[in-house]
Amino acid sequence: MNKENERDVHDYLSFLKIEKGLSKSTLDSYKQDLVLYQNFLEERQLTFNTITPTDIIQFLKVEKEKGKRSKTLARLQSTLKNFHQFLINDGKTEKNPAALLNSIKVEQTLPDSLSIEEMEIVLNTPEETTAGIRDKVMMELLYGTGIRVSELIDMKTLDVNSEMGFISVMGKGQKERIIPITDYVARLLREYIENTRIELLKSNDTDALFITNRGKPFSRQGVWKMIKKYGQMSGVLKNITPHTFRHTFATHLIENGADLRIVQELLGHTDIATTQIYTHLSKKSVKEMYDEFHPRK
């Protein structure tokens, strides 16, 4: 990446962090998008000033051929549009080559979720060891609150109020959410903080709620590996990831009659349309049950 372009990207990411208050994980996604874009430009000896809408279409086509899904391509397109608008506002360029492109239609896919029985199996998979107890508490919290994995690993011990029965998390856009927890999850968290976490902490000094066997804060990848491990050990024949717990949390609430606005607030969705996908999932499961059990097939 040449120095001038590198500076432009750095300035844009700083703008997103300071002015927009975006989280580190979101900033990392934007940075990854812009690095891909810059590599494409350099391969074709293009600049932010000389690139055309046709070039951007070609860039998106290349990424699609790599296997990128429509949701990722739509995010890429949005990133480029916003980045070029930033360059215009900053006096670096005069035209936005991504502004006139038709928006990529995102295929709405119903997320995988587990049944209550499947979730019970996964949650009961960890052994009664120090690490196993910690892992179970992490999974119980993910399923019990629907928080994102980024929110989970950012939690501090002071974010838990087990006596009052709620947790506090910092979501997208640095927006704080207060989320209720059940008495069961509150008890698990209290016992973890008072006993298990102290065993794991050793001589390290961190206020992170969940820590590894080495006494360090968890990474996103660490949580992902842990959940993949228990998903495979459980014998449940589904692709289980940290996001599966969030999907399952929302799906079970909707299926049991929870108000959509409440679910939206718990998940931290800005737009209720994002939450409505779970109503489609619930209707799908009702239809499958109807087809299976109605006598006139």
C-alpha cells in the first residue's frame, strides 16, 4: 500500500473510531475490506482518484468468485461507498465511483438454531474441571442473554450484578445494554467469579470476566474454538458456533411468544427488521410441524 493511500485509510479508520464510536471488531472488518480494495487497485495501477464504477463492479466480481456471500459483498460495497464519500468530504477526491451502483441484494437466509433438547446436550457437555466449569458458564451466558461473542470477551467482572439479576454489555456503536439474567445464570456467574475465576487468574492482573487457562482475557478465536470443540463432542449434528447461541436465544424467545420489540432491545438491534428474521424462522418451524402431523397430507 503506497504511503498516501495508507494515510487515507488510516484517517478514515480513525474517523470511524473517534467520530462514530465503532468497536474494534467492526473497525477490523472495515480495515480488511479496504486492504482488499487497495490490493485490487495496486494490481491494476489504479488510484482512489482514477477508479471508476466499472472497476468497482469488477472488484466485487473478483471477490464473489472467491466465494464471498451476498451479505459480505453488500458490506464491501457499502464500505467503499462510505470511504469514497469520506475522501470527498476531506477534499481528497471529487467523485464517488461507488455511489451510483445498484445495491447488492442480500439473500435472506434463516440462521441455524438448536432445539431446546440440543441446547441442553451442548450445555451439559463440559466436564466438572476448572476449565470446564468456566466454559459452561460462558455458553450458559451466551444462550441466556443472546450477547455477541465480542460483547462476551469485553465483559469485566463489574459488569455482572448477580444480586439484582442483570449484566451490562457494550454493544455496537459503544451503546450500553442492560440485560436481565435468570437466577440460574446469576448463580453460575457468582460461583465462577468467587471460585473458578480466582483459580484461573493465578498471578495475573486483569478485570476481564472470562480468562483462559493462562490467566489472560479470551480472544474471539479462543471462544470460537472452545464452542466448536463442545459442539463436536456433544454429538449434535449441526454447525455450532458462538453465533448459534445468539440465534437460538432469539428463536426460543419468539417461539414462546416474546414481544418482538423486547427481543430487539435484548439483542441490541438498531433496526427491528433485523430481528424479524426470527419470526420467519418461527413460522418455518410451525409449518414443518403442521406438515408432519396434520392427517391430510
